[in-house]
Amino acid sequence: MPKTDLVIGGVLTKEAKAPKLIRIDVLKKMRPIIVIVDVAVDQSGCFETTKPTTYEEPTYVIDDVVHYSVANIPGAVPYKFTVGLTNVTLPYVIKLANEGWEKACKNSAPLAKGLNVINGKIVYKEIAKTFDTTLEMA
């Protein structure tokens, strides 16, 4: 990465933590003043040196590499983010309201995939792993 000015890391997994894509030994080989942006910070980050920052203090430097890892990046544009999120989720909300959760989830694979807990029982494998409990069938 000798000619790289910017690295953006974005990983979204079903697991509770993102895999580390750039380790500290690779970071030390980067040229000074490179900027790395970790948008996976909400899942612990995909760079070994990631730590959550805020809009008040969005960056920090390690080994002459500038890190940007603001948690909840959409918070910078709350109105636009809310409008976009509403546009995407509203059809599901209407389906749930019209059909009830059980029928809506039977008729919609995306809704069914979103079920984590039913009647107090964890039914989503990754959530069960996160809380070190067994998966139960509701």
C-alpha cells in the first residue's frame, strides 16, 4: 500500500464482531499520514487498531496513520438517514400491521430472517452464540 492515501474498511457479518482485515504489522508498513476509515466500528471494527470515536473527536493517530472510526456514522445526517430508513422499512411495518407478525413472517422471507426471539426464546443462532446460550425452537 505504498501509494495509498485512503483505506475504507466496511464489514458486516452475522457475527457479533467483524473480522480484523488489517493487523498492526500491516499498519506499520503504511506510508505516513494515510487515512483509514473503519465503518465496521459498530461491530468492533475491521482494523486491529480500531477504537470507537465521536464526532467531537473523530480521529486519532497510531504509527503516523490517521484513524477515523466514528460509531453510528449515519448520525451525521439524521434527517436524510431517517427518511431513507423509513422508505426501506415502511413496507415491512405495514405488512406486520396488516397481517400480524406470525402470518407476515410466514409470507415474507426477509421478515422471517429478522426474528431473534419468539415467546422469550432465542431463535437466531448468532444471538444465541453472543449470549452463550442454546438455540431454542419456539
